[in-house]
Amino acid sequence: MELIEFTPTREQFSYTFGGAAPVMRIKPGTALKLWTEDAFNYALRSVEDLASNKISLAEVNPQTGPFYVEGAEPGDTLAIHIVDLTPARSWGVSSAIPFFGGLTSTDRTATLQEPLPDTTWIYEVDTASNTVGFVARHSDFTVQLPIETMLGTVGVAPPSREVRTSLVPERFGGNMDTPEMRAGATCYLGVNVEGALWSLGDGHYRQGEGEACGTAVEGAMNVTVIIDLIKGGGPAWPRIENDDFFMAVGSSRPMEDSWRIGQVELVRWFEQLYNLHTMDAYQLLSQMTHAPIANVVDANYSVVLKAAKKHLPTVSAFDGMHALMRERATSLGSISYNPHV
Amino acid sequence: MELIEFTPTREQFSYTFGGAAPVMRIKPGTALKLWTEDAFNYALRSVEDLASNKISLAEVNPQTGPFYVEGAEPGDTLAIHIVDLTPARSWGVSSAIPFFGGLTSTDRTATLQEPLPDTTWIYEVDTASNTVGFVARHSDFTVQLPIETMLGTVGVAPPSREVRTSLVPERFGGNMDTPEMRAGATCYLGVNVEGALWSLGDGHYRQGEGEACGTAVEGAMNVTVIIDLIKGGGPAWPRIENDDFFMAVGSSRPMEDSWRIGQVELVRWFEQLYNLHTMDAYQLLSQMTHAPIANVVDANYSVVLKAAKKHLPTVSAFDGMHALMRERATSLGSISYNPHV
Amino acid sequence: MELIEFTPTREQFSYTFGGAAPVMRIKPGTALKLWTEDAFNYALRSVEDLASNKISLAEVNPQTGPFYVEGAEPGDTLAIHIVDLTPARSWGVSSAIPFFGGLTSTDRTATLQEPLPDTTWIYEVDTASNTVGFVARHSDFTVQLPIETMLGTVGVAPPSREVRTSLVPERFGGNMDTPEMRAGATCYLGVNVEGALWSLGDGHYRQGEGEACGTAVEGAMNVTVIIDLIKGGGPAWPRIENDDFFMAVGSSRPMEDSWRIGQVELVRWFEQLYNLHTMDAYQLLSQMTHAPIANVVDANYSVVLKAAKKHLPTVSAFDGMHALMRERATSLGSISYNPHV
Amino acid sequence: MELIEFTPTREQFSYTFGGAAPVMRIKPGTALKLWTEDAFNYALRSVEDLASNKISLAEVNPQTGPFYVEGAEPGDTLAIHIVDLTPARSWGVSSAIPFFGGLTSTDRTATLQEPLPDTTWIYEVDTASNTVGFVARHSDFTVQLPIETMLGTVGVAPPSREVRTSLVPERFGGNMDTPEMRAGATCYLGVNVEGALWSLGDGHYRQGEGEACGTAVEGAMNVTVIIDLIKGGGPAWPRIENDDFFMAVGSSRPMEDSWRIGQVELVRWFEQLYNLHTMDAYQLLSQMTHAPIANVVDANYSVVLKAAKKHLPTVSAFDGMHALMRERATSLGSISYNPHV
């Protein structure tokens, strides 16, 4: 298996899905060691750095990529297996950006109220305990929280000639901001344009479900992934598989529509996997789905629908791609999987 | 501790929160062994029984209660600790009621389309393996799923003179349909009327998050609870505590509002528990909240917000009520807690 | 036609639909001259009176009624024809109640922001010009706006044993807050309980569509209505007819669901009125419906769907009830209709 | 005033806002006579032509343009005054596209139900009576409806490098589908990229508010517009002015957010126009806004907020641009304004 290392220069970042020239052409079956900048583009480095001075929402979530996958055509399925996510800095950062986030009015849920106070938090990484440190800004409360790395943003170029900001998740993936996008996960995305043009970024050292304040513990990341291609079978919405779960992700507004999208996608998958009638797949999943919210802040809200494999007969999705990639990953050496707890 | 046993007659069921005369007066600190009928009022007993013939949505979720708690006044906090939930029948039942559920149009999300086919599924209880059996109606697929008992409906009389159906969750609790309402959980509800007038029902042998098709594996239940009263401190929305998590539940439409309600409630709780500034509570919870959806079907959608105790300094909520009730529960004898997995 | 005059005492007001004893029994075909108190219960009388001190949202929209209509049974249709609405005071009042209204966070669209400043505006009635005067609180801007009287709240007792606050509109009508509820309109409501138990209140001297700040130019009102009963045919959601339009009102959340409800109700009405196939009614109304928003503030949002009669063949709805009531109204003497402009 | 005539070839159509090369450079102050193809790209020409066979949602709403306006820079305001809209064919067409429209489940409001039957309606234009004829497909009902021409789609290139389909309205305008976009209206759009890159299309011979079934009476159109540029002052969301109203349009999901966006935009405009405090502008508009829904079908829903000039002191918006353009329009000769009724 070929292993490519790539650290983008500042000029090489893209801020959209679609619309950017590929940084590289790769073959299906390639492994990549990538470096991703933090969501704020390294603009917030201390609690004195405030988002209202330093951040433009038109240039967040810098993407490493896009990569052109040889042979990928519309209708195909791109498989992105995350082998490892390791913090690339000794600190992470979070911010309550004015009029951005879940517990404030925004440019969409518009009100006439004043914004919440622009505030920045710095989290020191403690590699010994594998934690990041929360330090209250208005009292002396501190607490250590486990590092549970994930990628906020994984996606491909959208269909219909569109170019979309890396801020808003959609059918093509993008800024779904789910903790499920972690080491050990295989993400399946429908290919919309030749070469697929996938990219990733927005590493989180840790994030709660919902990403309530709008930002996670954001940080630069060392990312190891394996890429492969399945001809045909492109799913309508992003799917994720790991050793334990089949998952689908819906991203829309209002949030019940995100849920509907993801739950229907999982029903369709189960019809296929277990040769089930629609009504039986609907019923079975009604009794076994986990439904964690991913984000309520990225303009489109994301919901993850998960079905545990342990309850089910063994089947093989996408021609056994996930198991295959797990095996290949072992050949990459000392990669430690990072099960969230 | 006094232990009361009560099995309602069919005439004693209530179908509302508020508006029904109490079946009994109890003192704070009482334990109760109760029996609850299934959500369908025992009307669906085979796959031949169809909801469209046998069910009126005006008479589902029959409630055991209401109980009048002596000394309870508006503004107080009612604590309901669930000690044990044991299936009271050898089978459970689920139904895709026409124009009810999450992946169909409804009387609210109204369309001109035909309904999905009215279908009933029967799940046999296997006490040896502690599972219920899913049997597909349109193929020969079967699978055993673990029994994970919970109560769909726990609530008190609403404020403002209202009487509300046991179908729709709200500020007063009610049909939240969250798997978190299981043995080992303490539910805190704000008291709105003298005596609190709490009731419960709608036992589920198992339910996926979201309750996608609108119904769980519904079944009659043997319920053991302990009731207590905290003067004052009534929360705006339902809170739940177990050994592992602090939780709040929001129920509204659209689903982002359910999330907002629950997340704000948890922020307010954390301000109190850890003496945190609002912005620090907001930030801290943004990095540690779990946000499972409870239901997307009961007219009001419910979302649960959870913060894991293990990451946090030890504190005592509601004067240590949860720990106290856990201790009292042990005095009730051979109760096995039922951690979901 | 019998004409009953009734001015409630303060103790006779009700604050719910359902749950209150009738103030009177009337026969179908009765006219009533009623007096309604303003939505704030006469608590705000100058710009110094602030909602946060003087108002409880549990006691707003005092209702005149409920009235028991002899012979009314579940499934019937109650017709309420508004003959005249005349201001009963020389001033009206509006308020930006903290955390209530459309351009602020609320108890449902919950955020952590500060409320907007609690502010009261008094509007003097000028009977000569038939206007109310807006007087800015923060500059010397003033403007006269035409009086266009309407009733915020018209409803019957809800089904399923429920009792609902007069603050929130629903299937049974209630606080729909639409300017269409004015003199010349006939409102059709499905009867849910014996006697129908209708009431009305919340007079507005004027209101914009949406009722953006949460309150209209609120004022006590002299109300003349005629009541009649149609056996059977109770509509699922409120319908309104005037000389120019057939209308239906949906009230739910999110607002697209309010729209869906009302648009489906109008499609169902058109199937009946013109013997149309569902798809043809859907298409025809797609090209001719007016869709003004009524309120975005009353917890449930209301949308009105209107189809102009002038484009359509003449038909008779509900056995010609509207025309009949218009004729009867003339017998009541010098009633001036009040077409909005 | 320069007058340019332009009829695009089929290859010149664009299907996005942003991303397409300009068809022409024009100077501010130019008048244009344009031709626009119908939303279906001339693919539906009889009731036998069905959307599921002939239409791809990736190629609807072909745009005439984009036009590069000399001197236009980000932050400026583009003014598009519609002088005349005249049907360019003798028939219009409407379609209930499967899983598209307001009273069906869609790819976002996803359910497991079957689609509504794919159906096409042809409307003959009667120039004598200025009507289009509705002909029921399932009975012999027919009715003539007044022609009230409008443009579904008017917009500029979006910010943040994005390229967006001509199907979905947003901050940059686009497929707002409001009947207010008719002859006599001036639309103000914030410029996001050099040259503004505006385009228009999707002519409707008639449309109900909401565009319930997803499509209007669609038809090719002869379009006369005047274009001008105001340096600076670019509004956050589209504004419209005609002789009678100041308007703002919000487009998002859920629909209450569309309303919030538009109502806030109108408050901000009134603060400016009348030098009002935010709370006074909020109050005044609460009592005088009209709030018709524009569309509930284009993925993003659009709501129009309107304030009648007749109640207000005379002021001049955008340096009197609307009055100026109205005057210029008269110089173009026999243009008949088309007030909707």
C-alpha cells in the first residue's frame, strides 16, 4: 500500500467543497499522512485573541485537499478510513463567536438581542494523562477531560455544479461535526464529480454532541487515512461504519428533517444488508437505533443514526470494505485505536 | 420506608396529566409497587390486531395514578426514583399506526400522500436470555434483542389550569419516551399544583432512540418506585440523575428547540452545581454533553442532554437525593439494576 | 333572532379552552353583544406599567364565555359570525414582554442572551379619523394608523379531555391572532364536547401579520356575534369564510407545519366544494392561494390560507351558512362592516 | 438610457448563482429586454410530458445571465427594477414533481411513503381576457385565472466563493418565488463579488403564495428591467420596494427562521429610514407588517415582510432609487404596470 505524506502550505488550504483545484491525484487504495490546521486558521492562540477581531466565518475550517481519486465517477462510493488522529499542537482552543452557536440567536435564528460576550478558552494538552484542561474564565474551576480526537469536516465535491463552504454540512458530507468521525471509522460518500475531490480538516481534540457553543476543542491534527473506491452504489447521504455500528448522517434544518434523512438512509441500508421489507426495516430500527445529535450550530444541523452490529447477523457492507481497511491499517504500524468512552 | 402496592382497575386509568382525581394520597418517602398497562390498552394482542381498528389516539398511554403527594406545593421538586421495571407479560407489541410516527406524514407534518401500511409486530419475551424476539412480517428474518425496560411516561399535573393528554410530553414531563427513564434513574419534576399529582405508564421492554415508527416494544410492566419531595427548587424542565450522569430533557417543536431547552436547563444546573459563570458552564458542557434524541413522534419531540459525572468533581444535587434513594432502594431487597448497553 | 347582552364580571373570566363552567346556555341562531377585556387584563394602563411587574402569562387573554350551545355534539360544526367589533376604550396598549415575542429568544427558542428591554406603548384612539396613534418611546416620531379591529382569540373546548390555555392556538382555534377574525367573517370550528363551550376575547384595535413583538394594539372590545350550529361536518382545523375568501388556519410548530395543516385543510374543503380530485384541488390552490402569516409568537405559530371567491364558480359552503348570517346581521341594525385595507 | 436586447441560446443558460462566466458587461443605468426560458427548460409541453421522465432537478430554472455590472464591488447595492413582464408563449405549464413540493414528503422531509402521482397541467393563455385556464385532469372542472406575471428567480453571485444552484433561495436572492417580484418592483441585493454577476429567470404567468405544489404556471417570459448601482449600503438580505411597500425577504428553514430574518431586516431598514430606536421600529412594524409566505418548496422557504408606505411619512430609500427608476421606465414607452389584485 502506497503511503503519501502531505502538509499543505497556507496557500494550499481550500475553504470549499468543490471549486478548488486538486492538490494531488491519488490511486484508490492509497494511505495518506496529512496535517490539518485548526478551524480558526491558527488565529486564536490565547484567551486574549477574540473571534470578533480575528475570525471571518468565510475562512474557517481550512481543508487539507482536495484530492483527486483516479477512476472515481459520479455514482461511485468513496471510502475514507480514518486510521489515526493525533493532536499536532500542545494546546487546543474554543470560542463563543458572537451570534454563532446553539444557545444564541444567529444570522438565521435572528433576534434583536445583544450577543453573548465574545470569549476564548485555551485547553492545554496533557499527553501523560491524555487529557485537555478546561480552565474557567470567570472562576477558578478547572477540570481535565479525556482527549477524544475526531474530524469535524470530511467531504467530497457537491453535485449540480455547486461549490459549498466548508462551514455547512450537506449531502456531500462536510462539516458534520460528529464525534463518530474518529479513528477506526470508515466513511462512505457518494461521488458527484470525476475524481471525487475529497478533503478533510477541522480536527477536534474533543467535542460534546451538539457542539453547543459552536466550536469544539479545536486543534491542528496529524491525520492518517486510507482511501478506496467502490464502483457504483453511492449512498444518498454520508454513511459511517466502524467495528461496532452501521451509521448514517443527516444534515439539514429543522433538526427533525436531519433525523428523518438519516433514519431513512439507515432503513434503505438495512433493506439491502438484510434483504428486509421497508416496513420490517423501519420496525427493527425503531427498536435498536441510537440517535446522537452531532451539531446544532453549523447552519445545517447534523444527526447520526446508529445500529449496533452485535445484535445482528453478520453481514458485509460495501463488499466488506471496512474489514479490509481495518486490516490494511494494521500494516501501517503502531496505530492505536481510540475508542471513545 | 412504607411500601404500597397498587394495581389499577381499568376504570382507574387516567389519560391526562391534570384533570383526574388522585387514586391515592401518599407521604414523601414512600415506595410503591405499581402495575402499568401497555400503551395500547391491551388492544393489540396479535399481528392480526391493527391500530386503525382497535386504537384511538385519545386513549393511549393509560396512566397509573395520579398520586397526591402530601405537602407538595407549586415550586417544589418531586423526586421519582425508579427502582425496578420488570415485564408483566410474556410478550410485547409494536405498531406502525397510520399517519403516526417519524417516517410518515402526520396530522401536523401534513401531506396528501397515502399512509404507510398499518402493521403490527409481536415480540415474545425470552426470560432465559432476557431478550425480545423481532419477527419480520414480510420475510423470515428474526433476531433477538436485549430487554432494556424503561417507562415512556412520567409526569405531574401541568401549570396554568391545563389538562394535557398523556400522548404529548412537555414542561411537566409526560410522554418523553427516553430510554434514560429506567431502573436506577431519579427524575426531578417541578411541582405545579398542590399534591403534585404524578402518574406514570407506557412501559417499554425496549426502544430505540427516536422511537422512529412511533411505538416501542410496548408491554405491561411491574414498576417499583420511591417518591420524595424537596421543598422549593422546582426545575423549569424535567431533570434526571443516575449514578453516571446529570441529565435534562427538552420537549417541543422543532427539534432544535427541544435541544435548546434541554441544553439551557443543563447550563443552569451546572451554574448551580459548580458555581460557574454562565459562559463557563456553556463552554464546559459544549465539550462534554451527550445529546441522544428520545422521541421524534409524540407531537412534541424530546431530546436528552447528559453530562458524565466521572469527568467532574463530586457534587451533590438536590441535597443528595439520588444517592439517598439509591440507598433506600437496596432496603427493598433483590432489585437488579439494569444498565443499558 | 334573540339578542343577548353579556358583560362578564372579573370573576367570570376564564383563561382556558375547556375546563371552565359555562356562563350561559344559548340556542343556535342567537345573537350576542359581548364585552371583552384586553389581553393584559387591564394591568397595563400607562407606559410606566411594565409587563414584568404586572403580567403573568398564566393569566392573559381573559375569555368571555364559555357559552354552552344547546344541541351541539362532538362532530358538529359551530359557526361564529362576527357582526361588529368596536373599541370599548379610548386607548390601546402594546408591550414587548421579556422573553416573549418573535424577535427574541423565548422559553422554547431558548438562548443564554439577556432579554430585550421591557417596554410599553400606549396608543390613543382617535374616533374622528378612526386611527390609533403610535408614539415612539425613544424619539419624537409619531404616526396615526387605521383602526382595524379583530379578535385574537376564538375557540371551543378541545377534544381528548384536554384543557388548554387561552395563550396557545390549536386545532380547536384559540389564540390564532389573525387579522382575518374581523367583522364580516364566519368562523367554523369542529365541536369536540357537548355544548361546544366556545368563548372569545383578546380584542385588537390593530395588528400586523405575525404579531412580531408578541402583542397587538390590545384593547377592551364591544363584540357582536351570531352563533349557529351545523349538525355534523366538523372541520379538522378552523375554517373562516367571508364575502371574498374561503380560508383555513393551521397552528403548530415549526411554521411550515402550520402551513401544511392549513393548506391540506383548504385542499380537503375544495375537494368537497367543487367535487375535485385531490391532485386537481392541490394544483388549483397552488396557483391561487394567499398565505399570510397570522402569528409567530403564541408558542404555536398560525398561518392563514385563503382562496378568493371571485375567481371561482359560486358554491355554497356549510349549507350557505355565511350568506345566511350576513343577512341576519343586517337585521341587527346599524352595523358597519370594517373591510381592512 | 442604453437599451440592450438579449435572448440567450440554449448553451448560454446558467443553472447557478456564481460560477458561470458573464454573458455580457453592462454599465449601471442600463435597460435590458431579456428573454427567459421556463423553469422546466421547455421539457414539459403537454399533459403527457411527465417530470419524472423529462426533468432533472439539477437543471431547472435556467438563468438568463449572469451580467457583469461595471464598478460593482462587494458591499455595494445592486438595484434591479422590473419594468415589464410579458408571457412569451401562448401556454404555461405546472407539474407535481414526485417528492418535490409542499404537501408531499421530500428528500429533506423524508418519509417512507409513496410519492403523489406525477401529473402535468397545461394552462392556455387567453390574451383577450388576460387569463390562463386551469383544466382539471380528473374531472371536467375549468376556471380562468388572471395572468399576474412575476419572476421566480432574481439573484447575484453569493459570497464566500460559493456557487449555488438556481433552485434554492438564500441571502443572495435566487429562487425566492414571491409574487412581489413583478413589474413595478425594485429589488435591492447586496453585491458579493466584483461585477455583482446578477441573473434572472423562472417566469411565472401566475403563482399562489407558498407555491404549494412546487411549481407555478411556468412560462417563457419577455422581461424588461433597468439595472443600477448604489455604492455601499448592501443589505444583508434581499429588499424590495414598489410604489406602495417597503419589503424584505428571508429564505431559510424552518420557516419561522425565514420570517425572523425578513422581519429583522425590515426593522434594521426602518431604524435607518425613520431614525428609530430598535425597540420602536420593532413595535411599529409589529402593528403594520404584512407577512405573506412566498414559497414552502424550494428547500429554503421564503417569507416576505411588507410595510405600507401610505401610513408613513414620506422618506427616500437608497437615495430615491425606486422613484428614479420608475421615472426612467416611462421613457421606455408603452409599458403597462401590472398591479396584482
